[in-house]
Amino acid sequence: MLLPSTSRSLFILFILAILLQVVDIYYWDIFPRNKGYTEAEIESAKQKWQEDSIKAELDFLAAIRGFDPNEVDSIFLSSLGLSPALRNSWLRFLKAGGRFKRKIDLLKLYQLDAALYLKLEPHLIIPSKPDYRNNYADNASEERRLQLRKFDPNKEKQEELVAMGLPRSAVRGIISFREKYRPFKQAEDLFQVFGIDSSLALKMLPYVLLEMPEEAELGVLDINSADSINLCQLPNIGPFTASKILKWRNRLGGFHRMSQLVEHHIFDSIELKELQNYIEIGKHNVWLNLNESSLDELQSHPYINYYLARNIVAFREQVGQYKRVTELMNIELVDDVLFSKLAPYLKVSKVDTLQ
């Protein structure tokens, strides 16, 4: 005889068995199937995905060009489709004084994965620099006899430095320092010269005779019209910095505000503050015509990437010619910040510009 508890258990199992049969029969009525995709819809989705992938790759190839990773700005990095985190990391690295000496050094950027590096690597151009690191031990082993005399490191010619018995590394270092960095201001600057060790610098110090120029009354220089010779007359500007100013002036079509000199890593904020009494931003005479400039002409400007150039052209072809420069704000890619940078370089006719 079954115990009462056993009877109850069997009864419950019986009821559950009946419920399971009912659910099995009417399952799809209770839980209707999700609408499935047809073969045509699946193929259409695949084709669109492939088209989007190809388009993204073509856009990348259209924007990319050979470039020095140490000479980039946010506009160019954006044109490559890089994420904001990667762009910020890249620019912070350069602003902190970091330099990419080899292509593979880009992998120091945490946000740059190997796949993206392989896409960028063929387009990277890192100019090679002459190696001034001659082994001074060779000179010591020869027991070179120095024939030092009074000299001005800012003026002495290469052959005269060699005649004084200086090692080749020291000669190259002195010339490089005064031409690419800045003029010598004091004898102790010799300790900063690459290629001169401290023992040699100590021997040279008594012979350094700097002919300090009289404080010239420097006038205010228009940075949009000055040549490299004029620029090098200003404090803390040597040939290298002057060449950077001219390079960015040509790329931009002229400067229109002081902050651009910091934005493009020509000066830091402290250096610019020291120079503000000597420079001014005059008017530039290069503009892009929104109604006439070609796609290539537009995207050659540092503030206009390929996607924006394409939208500018599409707008005038589909909507009509621009009547005012401010109509550029109708393009989704143009925000207030970008417009404030671009507006001074744009016009809609041969005479009208937004000043």
C-alpha cells in the first residue's frame, strides 16, 4: 500500500506530464517564432557590409599620404579616421617632447593596435638624421694635440674649427647647435653641444670669445610677410624654427591668430609670450573659393580633410552655389570651433571674404 506522501508525488508527476504534452503541442502558439530573414535579405546585408568596408578603405587611401608622424595635427589625424582617444594620445606624446625615431615606435601609443599600425606603416616617413656620434676615444687614442685660440663659436668656420684640432664630432656639434637650435649666448653652452664631452668643454671654455651684438632696436615683424632672414633676427628663432614658420604659413595660406603658432608646435606658450612684442599677424592674401576650389585644392588645406572637402563640393552641386561663407555651417561636419579656424581662409566670390 502506497503511503499518502507517495500518492501525492505520483499525482503531481502525472499532472506535470500532461502539462508538458500540452505545452509541446501548442508551444509555437504560446511562444511564436521571431520573424526570420530571407536569403535575399541576408545577401543584401552582406553586400552592404562589403560595400561599406570597401568605401571606408577607399576613403582612408584617399586621405593618406606619406607623412612624418612627428609633424601631424589633429585635422590630419582625423582625416585618417583615427579614434579621438588615439588622436589625443598621439598629440599629447608629441607635446610632451616625445619623438618617433623609428616607425615601430608608434606602437608606444597604447590605443594603436597592430592591425592599424600595419596600415599606417607603409606611409610613414621619418627623415634620417646625420649621426654625429663619433667615438671620442679614437681621438684620445691618437692623443690629438689641441691648438686652441680665441674663437667665437657663432662665427668660426668649419675649416678653422678643424684647424684648432677639434674632433669632427665637436665641429659638427658646434655648427649644428648654432644653425639648428640657437646662437651661443655664453661659453657654458658648450656643455650642451652634442659631440663635446665635459673634459673637452672645460679645455675650450677659456678660449671662447663671444662677440655679443648690441641690443638692436627690433621693430615689430609681420610673420605673414617676413622671410627666413628677418625671422632669424628675432630672439630664440634659428633657421630650423624659421623654416617651420614658413612651412606652416605656406600650408595654411598665412596665419590669422597668434595661437596657431602654438597649435602647430612652432612655439610653446612661454616662447610665444616672449616673442609677442616682436611679431604681429598681418593680413594674408590666400583664400579658398567655396564655389570654385576643386576637391584636391580644398583638402590640401590643413583644416579640411577629405570628408569635409567632399561635402563642400556636394553641397554646392546639390543645393547651389554658396552665397555667404557662413553657409558652411549647414554642413554637419563643421562645428563652431572648426568654422572659426576656417572662415578667415574662405570666400564665395573674387572679392567677398569673411574677415
